[in-house]
Amino acid sequence: MGFRSKFENAEKALTFNDVLLLPGWTTLEPNEANVKSKVTRNMEVNIPFIASPMDTVTEAEMAIALAREGALGVLHRNCSAKEEVVMARSVKRAEAVIIRDVVKVNPDTTVEELLKLMEDHNIKGFPVVEAEDKLVGIVTWRDVRLAESNLKVKDVMTESVITGTEDTSLEEAMKVLHEHRIEKLPIVDDQRRVKGLITMKDISLKGTYQEAIRDEEGRLICAAAISPFDLPRAKALDRYVDILIIDVSHFHNKNCFEATKKILKEVNAEVIVGNIGTFQAAEDIITKLEGVAGLRVGIGSGSICSTSVVTRAGAPTLFATSQVADAVRQYGSDITVIADGGMRNPGDVAVAMAVGASCAMMGNVFAGCRESPGRLVAMEGRYYKEYYGMGSERARKKRYIQDRYNQPSKSISEGVEGWVPYRGPVKDIISEFTGGLKAAMGYVGASTIPEMWEKAKLALVTESGAKEAAPHDIMRPGPNRTL
Ligand code: XMP
């Protein structure tokens, strides 16, 4: 085959701005569209948006806020395994009927250590236990706020603790908490060993978030990113999370496959792998990696990516999604396809759905929200939040993310650093994007996401067509949301 045929056989790597959804015959009003979707083989989300595992996008606060809205945030891995586990535990502890993963202290813990634990776990009260988790007291913020830091828990704790058992109903627990004006009810067995904890906070949250995605114990669904080469971290997180995402920039790689095989054998969580960008990569995963539950798709389209500039390698998210979704369909697989990178508005998400995505992962959009961990800065009277790529020099300095990108040279960065406009609380963005996605589904005439796969037709637009399709010939004020 001659070199010239490489041009003849070149794929058209189309991207969001190259296409429009063709309006189709519809019998449905946009608000009737159902955006519920699968995020992995066995797990559903009520809202098909996922926040990227990046340290300016998703830590516990974002993951909790999104799960409560029915969407998902993936905890980043640019930290120690211990820190990532702490984040996962706080997502799992944010809501529950009975907290099972109870943080306990012992009578000899110092007040200083206790205050640190309160800060680390964002908890204001702990059961005090002796050997074999036997309950001997309870200690709360009120007991320690004015105490000397070298005192011990046994000097300040309350010894007579009101407790419940596994048979205590939620209504009974509520009554007891109310009668005694207390916040926490340890659940103990007949040997007084701590088996769980019911809190006033959890009871009052119950029913607040109707759309939340929860596990069978009523806890929020939690997803976390891992390196394929860190089995201990995968196992440590697996105790808490429902979904693990193998997070590398180019997963279609022998070493990644080998390492992932080991992880798949050892964990119970659903495993999503990525990123990939071609039919061939999806085919290899489907045929060679048993047990994968989802594919994260798109290389080099992210708003902070410089991969394609630096290396000229990439697979734009829209193109990649269609390739991977075709492979999944051809093999009759039920692995999900998650489009990742480059989506700026609900229309981009709708187009990704049109070519087979089940969910859309976004970094830029969520980085601007109140719940993201990035710094908030004011510049020339406007608010912005810090946002940088995980392959940027800034992210790689933290060292934990080093293996996401190839490292032939230390001087090569595959991401950039900057700021995004502040967008306010994430629930507003979710509602804006959900409304937009439903409107797009209305134009297509699709009442569900699988119907989008079947019914949506695309038109190719020229560069001038793309310009015309956006607002033009008008001066507009820029975004300036208030805090
Ligand atoms: P958006 O466009 O939503 O994209 O900001 C987020 C996605 O971009 C990927 N990502 C990177 N890609 N260099 C890259 O080439 C980077 O430094 C980088 N950081 C994140 C990632 O897939 C994310 O979900």
C-alpha cells in the first residue's frame, strides 16, 4: 500500500462544531423526554452527566452534590491513596439510613487528635470504643470546643450513651433523638459493640433529594479514578466505591491491558476503562478484557488538552464516540459508552448521544461551579475558577498523576492551565443542561437516550455554517454570575 493511500483512507475525525442535529417528526414535548441513562452495565443515573476526575473539578463536595441531583462525579486521583479513600468515605457517609462505616475513637485519643479527625472527616461527633468496638461513651464538638488540647477523650466524653439496636426503626430513632435532644444514636449489638450510627442529619435529609442515585443501603453512589498500575489503591477504594475508573490518556496499550486484568479480578466495583478513541481499541477491550463495564471515550478534545498540539495524536470525542459505539453494537455488548471532553453546551451532549453515548463527561463546565475544588478568583470585576489539565505541569507537579500521560520527556506537558467563568451552584448547571438536552431530544423526536441513538440524524456544516449557527452580528455582554 502506497503512502498516498493514507490520505485516501483517512477517517473524517468530525467534531461537535462540524455537525447539527436535524429536526425530525415529533410527537413529544421536550419536558416529556426521559434522560435517565446507564453509566455502566449495571448502574443507572437519572441525569447523564459526569464530572471529570480532575483536581480542579471533582472532590467529595462535587461528587455529593452531583449524586444528589442524580448525576455522577468521579473523584480524582491526583492525591495519595489515603486522601482519595477519605474522599470516597465522605461521599458514602453523606447520606445513609444507618452509617455502617462509623469513624470511632478510643478513650485515650487526645483532644488535639480528635479535633484533627473532626476536620479531616467533617464529622462533629464520635462513638468512643474500647477493644472489640465496645461502646464506652460518645464525644461531640460541644464536649471539646473549649477543652485543653492535651486532655484525653475519656476526660471529656459523655459516658451514659443512649443507643439503639438493629431492630430500631427510623421512626423510633427519630423519636429518641428528639426526646433526648441528641444528634447521634449508635446502633449496638447485645455485647454493646458498635454496628452502625443513625444521625439526625441523615434523617432530615431523607426525602430531600428525590432524584439522588443511591446504593441499596441508601448511600450516594460513588465513583473514583485509579491508575491501572496501582492495585493497592484500587483495593483500598473498592471497599467504599461503586465504580472505579481506570484513568489514563491512552488505554489501548499492552501494559494497561495487563494491569487492568489484575484489577478486574480483584475488585467488586464496576470498572470503566479509558480513554480510548477508535473502533479497534473498543474491539480489543470487548474481546480481550472480560468484565469491563464501561468505556470512557475521546482523546485530545478537552478544553485544557494540548495532547493533539504537542503530539498530533488524538481522536475527537464525537468521532471517537461513534467508532466505539459501533464496536459495542457490532459485538452485541452492553458496555456503556461515555463521551469525554470538548462539550460546552447541552447541544454538544445531545450530539454525542446521537452517535451512541450513554453519558457525557465534562470538566470545564463543572470546574466553574461552586462545588468544584478550584480556587475562586476575581478579575476585572468578574469571578472565575481555576481549571487546569491533568497533563499540565501544574497537575504533574503533584506527582500522583504522572502515569496518566506518557513521560518520554519531563518537559512535555499535555495540558494547559487557566480559569473558567464562575457558574454558581452545580444544581443550576444540571438543570440548565438537562433542559437543553431535553429540548434537543424534542427536536429529534426521541423520548429516551436509546431512542436518540436510533432516531437522531446529523447534518454536516461548513465553517461558515457553524458561524451562522451561533449568535452573530450582535454585541452581547459576557457572563458575570454573582456568588
Ligand atoms: P473538557 O473539555 O470538559 O474536557 O474540559 C475534560 C476532559 O479532558 C481530559 N483531560 C485532558 N486531556 N490533557 C489532555 O489531553 C490534559 O491535561 C487533560 N486533563 C484532562 C479528560 O479526559 C477530561 O475528562
